Amino acid sequence: MIGKKMETALNERVEGETSADNVVENLKMAQNAPGALFMIGRELGQRVFTSPANEGAQ
């Protein structure tokens, strides 16, 4: 059994890689679509970063 910190770190890594894969796929699809890059940029700009050090501080 792995520790809670290790499990959290692994989950964050998987989420990050999934997110990056999604961005790459969206960019590939957008290459011939006018305005698509603007929409992707707007979508990415709405994401909120949560520092792992501050996650449990609420």
C-alpha cells in the first residue's frame, strides 16, 4: 500500500498528463478552424491553479 502523499502525487501526475494530451488533441483539431485557437486559449485561461501545498489549507 502506498502512502497518501505518494497517491496524491501520482493522481496529480495522471491528471496533468491527461490535461496535456487533451490540449494537444484540441490543437490538432483546431489547425484548420478559424477562431478555434482563440477559443482554446480562452478555455485554458479559465483554469485555476491550486498549489499542492495549499490544497488542505481551507
